[in-house]
Amino acid sequence: MTQARTTDPAVSLVVVNFNGEDCIRACVESLLAEDRPAKEVIVVDSASRDGSAAVLDALERDHPQLRVIRLSENVGYAGGVNAALPFCRAELVGVLNMDIVAEPGWLAPLIELLASRPEAGAANPMLALLDGEGVNALGQDIHVTGLGFNRALGLRRENVGREPIPVSGIQGAAFLIRRRLLEEMGGMDATGFLYHEDVNLSWLLRMMGYELYCVPRSVVRHDYFLSMYPEKLFLLERNRGSLLLSYPSPLTLVFLSPMLLVTELMLWGYALLRGPAFLFAKARSYQALWRERAARRERRQLAGRLRRRSDRQLLRHMKWRYAWRQFAVLARERGPSTRRRDASSPG
């Protein structure tokens, strides 16, 4: 028994890969670079069609502590995490995009936070931009209408403090969560396939009575810039609508209806500004919500079983103001997004 305790990892790190041939090696090697704390790294390859298989084969040969799970179909980001969950041996699970690079010493502060604060369900590192100078996110600001905004996007890294920050939502590119909470909720909600799964997870964790944090002493670099394309808008809006129809009570939705209407008008205005493909994407989100109503009934039943906080308690800690600067960046974008990815990783 004593030997099992010393060899068991402190944390299981899960990376979901899809067509990440150009970035998965740097990601995995940064996660394996440090011997302590003890960890295992699991890469879920979601039926990549590029040269990822050869890269992962080589990494697996070079690093015996690496496990690669190869799926026969692309199941999305949350689906990839769920595929790895039965193989995770540690009590803490780290979830990471394939396009991140972890800085030395990133993991220990997150483990310390969760160990010292039993009320904490999950924690983000500081997500820096790939150049290491600017901030991608200090967690997320979750709006009462289900929108998620990167906290402190564009802030200079030297202007961020060192102390843990309570946040209303975690940013899905890199976070640490208690495994038992993922198991209790049956894994992440994989019905959305891609995008918004971090907002969904954050809403559910807070509804279960847990707090969320960002730990700036922990730094992970993320290949990110703010962009939009029609399929991304469709997925974001379908998944946001699914959250709103699954977790808040009907009375809460009535209370929020003026703000919900404002958000809908803004998004339709944005789609009109961007053109027919975006208008069609927004309209498709409504059609998908109608088709997938059976799945939402199951999510509402799950939420009823897990709920420990009222909607009133939840809304008190969410944002009522929009992140106008991020809206403005998206509104100025023209033409096809150069960031567009047919992927299971939300870049």
C-alpha cells in the first residue's frame, strides 16, 4: 500500500488533440519537462487527419509516462476529456488545449490552491499569449446571459498580481479540477462538441456549490487571438442556448428576459454586420436547439440532482456588463478568419 501511494501521480494531465501536428510536441514536452509534482500525461487524439499520429508515436516511444488514446472519430473537446477520464489515476485532473506551452513551475501553485481551499472546485493558471508578454485570460467573466469573456485580455503580464483571484468562470484552454467532481457530473457536457464547454462547466460547478479561481503564479502560454467565423458562432450560440434552457429555472429566465433580449439583438446585429453566412449560423442555432430538446431534458435532470445553490446566489457573482472591447475587436474583423480551425480544440 505504501508503495502505491508514492508511485501514484499527484495529477493527471489530459490534452485533447485534433490535427495538432504543428503544436502537440511542444505542448506535451512542456508538460513532461518537470519531474515534480508526480504526474501522468494522457493525450487523446480525436481522429486527426494530419501527421499527428507520427508525432504522437514518437513522443510515446521517447516518454514511457505518456499514454496516447486514439479515437476512431472526432468527439470534440469535452468528449475527448471524457474519453480520458476512466484512465486518470490522480485525484486532480488537468485539462489542456493542444496549442498551449506550460512554463516551468506552472503546476505546483494550482495543486497548492486546491489543496488549501476545499471550497475550490477548479482553478486556472494565468493564460499568457504565446509571446509571453500579454494576457490571454485570468479565468473568465461569465455574463448572466451565458456569454463568456476572457478576463484581462490584452493586459500586460507584469501588471498582474501574484495572489489567487476568485473568478466567475474558468477558461477552458488550461485548468485543474477535482476528478470526483467530473465523475459526479458524468464528465463534461459533450453534447456541444466544441466551444462554450468551459462556461457550461463553470456554471455547473458553481451551481454545485464550488468556487473557481485563477492563480497568476502559474503560467501557461496559449496560441490565441480573438476571432470569429460562422461555424464558431453557430456552436457558441447553440451551446449558450442549451445552457440557458438546461440550468436556470423558468422563473429565472423570465427575470432575465430583458437582458436576454438585449443580448439576442446584439448578436443578430453582429451577424448582420458580418454577412449572410453569420446570419445563417445564428438561425441554425435555433433549429439545433429545437432538435436537441431531449438532451436538454437530461441535462436539466442532472442539474436538479447536483444543485446546491439557487439561481439567485449564482447570478449574484456573475457579470451584468458586457466586455465591449472584445465585442469591438470582433466587430472590426472582416473576411474569413485566419484563426479558423476544423478542430476539437477551441482556439
